Amino acid sequence: MDVTIDGRTAGDIAASVRALVDGGALAPGDPLPPVRTLAAQLGVNRNTVVAAYRQLAQAGAVVTRGRAGTRVAGADHLPEEGFARDTVLRDVGSGNPDPRLLPDPAAVRVPPAAPVLYGQSTLDPALATWATDHVTADCPRELRVSVTGGAVDGVERLLATTLAPGDLVALEDPCYLTSISTVRRAGYLPVPVTVDAEGMTVDGLRAALTAGARAVVCTPRAHNPTGASLSERRAAALRRVLAPHPNVLVVEDDHFSLLSRSPYRSVVGPRHARWAVVRSVSKFLGPDLRLAYVASDPETAERLAARLGPGTTWVSHLLQRTAAALLTDPATHDLLARARDRYAHRNAAFVDLLASRALAATAPDGLNVWVALPAPSSDVTARLMRRGWLARDGADFALERRVPRAPHLRLTVHDLDDDDAVRLADDLAAATRPAGRPSR
């Protein structure tokens, strides 16, 4: 590194780095000196440099990668959920719900209410009552309900109540795409915890806690991308692993709650101090409603409330009242029942189509099918593109890209008609065959 960072205080050192970035002397991706090295060069305590790097990470100017060091932040093109932009291909990797199975907000009567002003409660009473009753049925303990602008917003704010840049977070591997970007862009360090057919693994969680993870993000059911849900045996084992760590924040992202065919099984024990359950309405009321309800222990709720101030960033009461009206409407629950059956039936039918073509796939719960491949996933996705399909490479969900793992695709097929499903299954079978081998 041929540039000079100077300063005696954390603020001065951070300002020096930012000036070098602004002036072009440091470019995105360039490494910063190790903490000990820079502290020795400047003649300051290493904690001063740690504080400077923390300020830079909080400002989004640098990214901390643990043993890989600290680098100047750039345009971080992490994979994202949703439809691909500007493609003529049939997108079967979006992870979206079927819009035909989402209720129409205009079809319900939203009760009139007085305007909500600065300083008033951030919670709509009707939604708070419904959410409290709904979560208490699964979490019979003292809790408080908050409302955030969707699950991503909720998880991001919850982690920020506890963590500082550089702190370790236990994440499932493979991992939901947005959780990966949330953790990395905040400057936290993800610790992979392997997921199998019963959910987050015991050995993986134990290793993450031993490494010093200060927070855990877990999907209790309909894990994205694999569809796995925690078994009671696995949930109990995870509770035992967490018992000696009551102050580790455990966030359960129960994104598929009202659509799930699996029971809710929590990893949070009765004496665990810091916990939260996040339930978004995106999968069953629509992503554009931008709302999730969060149940948590009182201390976590207080910390979260400080980040949802009644003068700044609360969730619109108009949205909250709309959500409450939909969630208490019998027609919505009829539609949810149809959606639950539709997703399960279409996914299971596609798994059977692949099985008849000697391809293994699972879809135990959720919106997607997780397909095991006999060939590299990048090769298969490229071959599918030539046949008109845009699939989601399973490697996108890996926390550790450098670790070889079994190749997979995640496919969203519930909106395909029968003919298109057969065509996709045929094309996928052809795309996985070695070159030169004819079809049967």
C-alpha cells in the first residue's frame, strides 16, 4: 500500500481514510492495513484504530471480512430476491408468491380513524391485538409486539440493537439471500451453520457460538431455499445448545407463518433473555404491503422501539390498519387455505416430474423447489438459459463460496401450467446430461 493514513484519534484516522477514498488514492476493494500494523505506524493504541475502522464500517465506507481484513467498500453486487431485470427468459428463479393468490386490499373495509401525529403510539391497536394473540399462541411467554417495514427491516433493526461492525452472526448455510446482504452490508461477520432436512444443525450452531457469535438468525420452518422445517427433536437440541448463552440475540424469521404446513417449533428456551420472532406478511398479503410484526422480549422491544421512533421511522398506520383488516377478514383466510394447497400441490407435482427423470428434488414447505444436480450448477443454469429458462443457481445461497458443496438449483414453479412444468422438467433433465449422451 503506497498511500499514507494519518491521525491520532479515531475520528482523525477515519477522516484520513475517507479523504484518500474521495481523492482516488484508495479504490473500492483496496485493503486497509491490519489494525496492529496501522497502530504501530501511527504510534497509537490498537483500540484507536479499531474504533476508526468501526466508524468507517458504520458509514459504509469499508467492509470488514474478519481474517480477510478490512477493504474499501464498493458496489457490492450481491444476489437479490425477485424477478430478474431486462430478461426475455422465463424466470423460474424469482421466489415470488403467485399474485393471483394475494388478497386485494381494496376489497376490505378499513375502519376510519383519527390522523396519527408525531409522538403518538407507533402501533395500530387492531393490528397489535391480532399479532399479540397470534404469536402468543406459539410463544406463551412475556412478549411485546412491534411493527417494522417488512422482515428485512425487522431483522436489520434487531441486529443493530445488539451488534457492532465486526461482530459475528450465526446464519444458516445455505442462506436466504437478503439475510446475507443484510449482515454483510452492515459490517457484521457471518458464521455459517449448515442446514439439513431437519433445519439448522446442532454441531453448526455449537461451533458458531464457540467462535463468539453474538446473534443467531434462524428459520423455524419453510427455510429458503431448501424448504426444511425444524423437527421437534432438532429444535429441542438447539435449545440445549443455546441455554448457556442466554444473552445471545436469537432472531427467528418465520416468513411463511400463515402459509406453512409445518408447526412452529422454536429454538428459544423459556429462560433465554434475548429473542425475537419476525413474521412478515409479504408471502400471503403481498410484498408491497411492506410490513412485518415482531414479537420479542421486553428489553429487545425497548431497544427496537428506539429505532422506530414515533417522530421519524414508524410504519404507516394506514398500512397497519389495512393489514389488520385483511388478517381479520374470513375471505383472506379462505384464500390462504387455497394458496397453501396450491403451492404444496404444484411443488410436489414438479418434484415427481423430476423423479421420473432421475433427478432428486425436495419441496417440504415454502414457495420453491430445491433441486440436487449431477453437474455443476453454473453449467446447468447456462444450458437452461439457452433453452429459454432463467433459474436461480444454488451457489447464490452459499455463505462460503470457496467451500465445494453439492450443486443445486432453486426453482419457483408454482405458477407454471402443466405443459410448461413438463417442458421445464424435460429441459432440466437435458441440461444435466453429460455432453453427447442422448435422452432416453
